[in-house]
Amino acid sequence: MRYQTLLLLLAMGFTLTRAEIPKMRGYTLTWGDDFLGSAGSLPDPKNWIVDIGTQYPNGPPQWGNGEVQHYTDNSENLKLVGDGNLQITPLKNATNAWTSARIESQRTDFQARSGGRMRISARIKLPDVQGDQALGYWPAFWTLGDAYRGNYQNWPAVGEVDVMENINGADGAWGALHCGVHPGGPCKEPNGLAKFNQCPGTSCRGNFHVYSIDIDRSYRPETITWSVDEQVYHHLTEKNLGVAAWAKIFHHGHFILLNVAIGGYFPNGHHGSPTPLESTVPGKSMLVDYVAVYNSV
Ligand SMILES: *[C@@H]1O[C@H](CO)[C@@H](O)[C@H](O)[C@H]1NC(C)=O
């Protein structure tokens, strides 16, 4: 085989499993992580904090939403795969405790500036698990307002944007906004302002899709849209919440989180009783190819 052909084939194989962080016309890349690094290593500590245990110091127990797993920084739960993907894997250990992983960006300043636009995106393959085996699985890609870090008691007023949440191996993903007060308020807590969407082309489970939010402050009313593979399925404006609640969320910086929880109010509520069950299988991973934040130039 000619050397050039070999290189081409290698390059093709490489792009099938991982994509470069794409450029976006009219935007600059503010921050991103391609999760390149040696197999088995943790995500770059310059970019990420690894959450450990069952709560923040002085935060609510079970991370505030009834999750049952312990987060660890063990490579079985959290690692770079070595091909440019981050892998988060829930496991059940020898004493029947669930373990998993959750990371959050060091930076807390992601926002659309006044008059500008911002996109937050990630290319993610959800765990390939469904039915009884998936009960309690709760992978998520989301943001929280900067004031949450170090406080941990001010949710949902700080604002939470769920770019992608999946529960119980559902054939799709939710996008949601949480804000204001709990219960009730402008975001109708505890449910938030949420919408479910099936991934275009192939199932969200076991296939890579690009999950994005776009925040547009370049005209009034200001808006947020949720999309998968560029197909918009959820849209809210500052009029839906009122300008004061909107500004408390979107005129502040946010940080980004990636995790796979096991159990908790959202999967329990949909199942109608507590999760996980004996049928829930450990070891089904979420893969994240890249995370990116773009701001309009
Ligand atoms: C299982 O995980 C829990 C929570 O992290 C831990 O307390 C326990 O010691 C672990 N058991 C074993 C056998 O590793």
C-alpha cells in the first residue's frame, strides 16, 4: 500500500470516531475541550473540576435531586479514552454502591454579551441502554449560573440550562430551563420549561449527536433555542419568563457540567417509583467527543 493511501485511511478512521471542534461562521471559539490525551487519564484539570462524593461542601445531599451514586475520579468511572473522547461510566461496586462521574468547567463566565450571541455545544453519544436495564440512568450536559459555585443553596434562582438530559434510556433527550423559585415561579418548578425531542436520523442512544443551545441578545426579545444536529426543537424568549427572571439567568456567566447520574427525582418521577432497580445494568458509558463555547464576533 502506498504511504499516502495508508495515511488517508488512518485519517478516515480517525474522523469516524472523533470530530474536530467545528468552526462557526461569525463566531469565535471562546473555550472548548476536544478531550485529546492519553488513554486512561483524567480530563485536563486546567479545564475541569472533578466532583467527588454525594454533595458539595455545605451543598444539599445527593446533589440536590435524589441521585444515589457516589461520584469518583477513578478511571473506571471517568477517563479520556485516548482517541479524543471522554468516557463517563456508571458502575456498581463490590458492596453494591453505584459509582459514576461528574465534571464541571473551571470557567464560570460563559455568556452572550449585551448585543451578542453565544452557542454552547457538545458532541455526545448517550449510553446504549434501554428498557428495564436503563432504569435510573440520567446522563446530562448542562449549565448553572456562576453564583451557584461556592454557594450551592441558591438554585434555581441562578438559572440552570439543560442542553441535554436523558432518563431511563428514553429514545430522545430533553432540553429545559430552570429558574426563579421552587416550587412554581416563572420556570414552573420543579419541571422547568422543558421539551422532549427524538434525535434526527439515528437514536440518541449509542450514536453521536451534537446538542446545542443558542442564546441571542442581539435583538429584543432575547431568546434561547435548543437544537440537536442543527434542528431546533425548543425555543423561549425573555417574555416567557419576564425580563427580570431572564436577566438573572442570561445576563450572568455560566459554567458547564457533564455527568451520568443514577437515580433521582427525574428518572423516578417518569418511572413512577424509585430507581435504579436490580434490572439496571452497570457499565453503559456516555462518550463526549468535544465541548465548545462560541461567541459572536
Ligand atoms: C463502593 O463505593 C462506596 C461509595 O464510594 C464506598 O464507600 C465503598 O467502600 C465501595 N466498596 C468497595 C468494595 O469498593
